[in-house]
Amino acid sequence: MADDRGWLDRFVDGLPEQAWFKFLSTYVVVPFWAWRIPTPKLKGGPRPSPQPSENVQRMMNLVMPLKDTTPIGRAKAALAIAQNVDQIFSGLDNVGTVHFARFIIIENNICMISVYDGDFSNYIRDFVVTIGGLFDDVLDHVEGGDVLRPTTQNVDKVIDWIHAHDLFQAPDFPTDFFLLQDAAKGLPQDDRAHDIRLLPRALILQMRANPSLSLGGGYRAYPGFSAAQVRQKLGVGT
Amino acid sequence: MALSEEATPADLEMVERILVALRDPEGSDELRRVHACGVGAAGWFEASPVAADYCVARHFALYDNPALDRAGDRFRDPAAAGRPKPKRTPVTVRFSNGSGAKARRDGWSDVRGMATRFHLDDGSETDLIAMTLRSLFAPTAQTFLKFSSAAVAKACSRQPWWRKLLDLLRLTPPMPDPYVGQRIRGNEGAIAFAKRAGNDYCRTPLFLATLIGAPTSYLRAAYHAAHTFVVTGADGTRRWVRFDWQPIDGVLNLNPLDPRATPSDPPRDPLDPPHDYLRAAMIERLAQAPARFSLMMTLGETGDAFDDCARPWPPHRVRIEMGTLTLDRVLSDAEQLEKCELMRFNPWRLTPGIEPSDDPLLRVRRDAYEIGSARRIAARGRKAGPGAACPFSGG
């Protein structure tokens, strides 16, 4: 099939792959639109919902920047976790609403990834009460963590801090981005005009405000069931 | 089936207007208004061990004899000695491309359909109509008509270079170039319609439709029956549910940058994908072994859109595995005509244990399918049956 495009058509079609155009887009076009359309950072964690299955198996993707990002600093953070494994396991058993939890170090961040049931604030409150000592040790290695210690005496501050460091969770349906951005800007939630062709721009600007995010609510093999229901059904606890 | 008894002349006029709006200039009166090109297959459905707990419909029974359906037997290895063979319900399936054009364009980005007829053991039938989009474009007859009218296919052409450049500087992907041979499309009209205040209902399905692509095989796509149905379980509990088919082979689309139908084919221009490969792909696949789909049923919760088929449910609802569909052969050309093209699928063709919800578009589809299929069959010179007459003729 002959290509009947003119040279200008071919030139423009190839622009997205040109290094200079990517540079221009990154350093001129995107900042221009970020100035033109201020896009606030969206809050992390799951959004409130009265629906039962939205209140079980919720995700926390807590990203905490390390103070010391050298290999030695990262090793110290790893050791803080390794020294407290018993405290983590017994504490999470006592919390009772956690499906899975793990700490990981990704480059200059120590992250806690967990799946839990129920309200976010209650989860953190239980967490601090049961393994606050561990959290103190971890925060010792984290930027901005000093003001939160001892965590058992700063529970509300810890909740706010964790909320701020929990990744924003992108909506399951892409066009819901428009609603979340409108809400964050204080715009009315009635049915406003929105062009779906501009959704990629909305996403780009949001990625600028929230450099890291969780993509959708994720897959679940048995959605809608709490950790307690699973344990009870399997006959391994209550 | 016949037209719904409660359908008023105004309802039927609405159906007529929708059918007019759906008319594809490149279609044919002998074909469906949408999903015109199809491929038929046959096989059987087997219920899962838990299906009957949630729905008492005949095809969800595990055994022919309900007395055999003891909990202790349900989860035993089917191959184990002494366990009765699960019941098989024969099915006919019509896979289709969403376009109403009579020319087959398998490689073009498009929604695909999977209409399944279950031939039940009491001689009755029930249908499950699904598609690769999770939701329809509008929730009511009125909104569907508005959307369909706005999305009528019109002449299309490549955007000029300066328009594309402006789009790139707006951080907006330019409109895709038309495929080779594509003269009309409804994309521009649908997108302009979705932009306007008050038309938010179509944004999610439309955005997802723009990304949908073309499957490597009808057997490698997931299909969603967008409507809500009400099922009654063995204990009499009624639940509001939605059904999905998940392919055991997995979901796989053509590579949009090199849309060759098989790895051994020569590289293809992205704007000139293969036109007729999906039937051959299915014949080749089923010659190796039967292909299977899992039927998943999602339970709705208070607060979900029970009567809004344009709004998909979040993916975190309780999901029940209701059974497995096995397809073992593609229909012959003669069967394709008799069992697929002349078959009158209808999303309202239900069976005891499954009821329609209050979804208003489901009701509209009942009549639209009846009237449309009767006319299509009559156009082929066959006996049209009930519903063929113009609903305004007074006949």
C-alpha cells in the first residue's frame, strides 16, 4: 500500500518519537499546561465508600523516602525491619484486619505495601498501637520521620503523615479522573462538559502532581471477603 | 418471543427511531443493524459445583438428576470413580464484529460480540448477549437514541498536519488516520457528543471503545453482558448480578503497530490490517482442541447501578464462577446461515431462575431485537414470524 501522505504529514506523525520533540514537550509544553490548568495533588489511599466490598481488601502503598540513600543507609533501614520480624507478625495478627503486608525498599524509598479491611484511620491507629515500636525504628531512617516519634504519642499526626505518603489510587474507570480533579479543585460535581480526547492531558498533569500512583484498585481472587471471613471459612481462625 | 405486551406505541416508535439511527450506510437489510458480520460455533456448557446455589436456572444445575447434587459429590474429581458425569447443555454461539457494515473488517479496532444460546433440556432456550465493552453507551432509550444519532457514521479523512500538530501541543493524541478503505466512521460525532454537559454517561464506554483494538481470535477476548439480571438461588435468595465470559486461552489483541494475523504473516501497515482472519483463526484453534470460556457472575451491592447499563460495576464485587463453556467446532456455511444469521437472539430470552432487572434499555433491546430480526429475516425472503410488521401499521 503506497503511503500517500505529504512530507509535512509524515513529519508531524513522527514527532512523538523525536527526541527533540519529547524534550520540548517535557520542558515547555507540559509546564505550560500545568501553569494554564493548575492540577492539585490528589490524596492517597482508598476513597470513602459506603459499599461493603469497597471496605474490604483495601490497599495501602506507603512510600517513605529514606534519609540516607547510600547502600549503607538502605541496609540500615532493612536491618530495622529484619530486627523486628516477630513484632511485625504478632502485631499484625493482633490487628486482625490485614490480609497481606510487606516492607520493600525501592531505590531511595522504604515502602509498606498492605491489604487491609475497614477504615484507613482505624487501621493506622491499630497499627501504631500494636507495632508502634517498630514504626519508631523505621521512621528513624525516614525523611520527616523525627517529628512523628514516638508514634504512640502522635497517632493523629502519624495518620495524616501516612495518608500524605500513601499513593494516590487511580480510579477503576479512566473518565472518573475528571470527577476527582473537579472535586480537588472545588468545582461542583454536577455533570460538567469534559472532552474525552483531553483525558490523556488530564492524566499527564496528574502524573506531574502525583509522580507515583497506584493504577486502579487491582485484581482480587476472592473480592468482597474480609480477612476474618477467609480465616473462618478455611477453619484457621476467627 | 413476541414484542413485550406492555410496549406502548410510543415505545415502539422509539425502537423504530433507534433502528433508523443504527442503520449503517454500508450495511444491508439482510444483516443485523450492528454486529452484522458473525462467525458461529457450537459446543456445550457445564455448570460449576456452586452455580446452582446462586441460580436455579436449568443450565446451572450440575447434574441431570437433582438428587445427585449432593454437596459431598460436588467437589470430587470429575474423573473419580462413582461420580456422575456433570450435565452438558448444548450451546450455539455467534461471535461478531460490532460494525453494521456488510464488509468484514476483522482487523479494524471495534467492539466484538458473543451471543450465546443455551438449548435447555426441557426444549426451551435462553440467550446471553455479551460484548467486549463492559457497558453500553447510554442507560435509557432516549439517551441511546441521542447518542446513536450523534454517532452516525459520516465521511472521514486524515486530519491535516497542522491540526495534528495543534493536538500534540495540547497534549492530546490526534484523531487516528482512517484505515485503508475506510470512508465513514462515527468517532468524531460520538466524541463531540460525549463532550457536552449532561452526556457524561457515555464517556467511560466511549473512551474504552477508542482503545479497544482487534482480537487475534474471537476465542481470545473477554465478553461482558452489560445488563443487570436478577437470579434466584436454591434457597430462594434473589440477587442482582452481571455476567462475563473470560477466555481460558487468555485475552490477546493484534499488535496495533504491526497487525499481522499470525506470526508467520509478513509485517502489516497499521492502517491496513487483515480483513478476514477471525473465522480461520477459530477453525485452526478448534482443530487442535476445544476452547473454553469461564462464565463469571458478579454480585451487585446496594449503591451499584442496577438499572444503568452504561455504568460498569467496580471490579471488587463478589464474583462467582458459574460454569465453563466449551466450543469444539465452527459452524459450516449452511449452519452459519440457519443457526446464526437467521437466529433471533434476544437479551430478554430468559428462563426461570433469571429475570430482567429494571434496566430500561434491556426492555428496549427486547423489542428492537424482535423487530429488527423479523425484518432482517423477511428481507431474505424467509418467513418473518411475529414482530415483522411495522409497529405503526396497526396490524
